[in-house]
Amino acid sequence: MSTVKLLSDDEIRQKPEAWAVFEDIRATRKSDFVNNFWRALANDPPQMRRIWDQLKQVMMAEGELPPLVREMIYIAVSTANGCAYCVHSHTAAARTKGMTDGQHAELLAVIGMAAQTNALATAMQVPVDEAFHVK
């Protein structure tokens, strides 16, 4: 259960700054669907605008990482942070960007392997090799 009210379109229309973000989300994504994350953030329109602008810059702007790779990284970080909502949301987004079942399986294997070896390295307090330091 949410700790904040998930605002309906009618409620968001009463908040012009939030409604402008909703319209931008719909236009940018070419979809009428606006998910619950944004409906929750609409309670705080300035924060909603800031997060949306940052998300567009990081996830949608041209760059060297392809959009699918960005989504897969988002899934991995969301898994590490225990955010089920983000794992589901970005898995759906990755699938729309072409992630196959095989790629998803490999991603989960990498996430699982990293979690295991991270825990072992942390537990053993292995010092970082000099060769890995930036020079």
C-alpha cells in the first residue's frame, strides 16, 4: 500500500505544474499511460518536475549507452536496492526496447553472480588491487 495518495488525472489537472509533467510524459513516451510512480510524485509537483527532467536526461538523451543497456542497468541497480516497483517498471521498459527472454535470463544471472561475489569480497574485506586504481 502506498504511503501517499495516488492522484487521478482529475486531481492532477488541479495542479498545473504536475499536469504539465503528465502531458510531457505522455508526449515523450507516446502513450496515454502514466504509471503510479508519477501519480505518487504528483503530490509534490516541483519534485515531480525535477525527477522527470533528470530521468529524461539520463535515460532518454542521446549517449554512448544504448537505451536497452540503460534499462538493464536500471534493473540491476533496482534489484540491488530492493525496489520491486522499479524492477517491474524497468523490466517492462527493457522489453519494449527489445530485451529478449534470453537477455533477461543472462541479466539475472549477472545480478545474482555480482550479489554473491560482492558479499564475499565485502565479508573477506579483500583489498583493492593496485592495478585497478585509476592512474
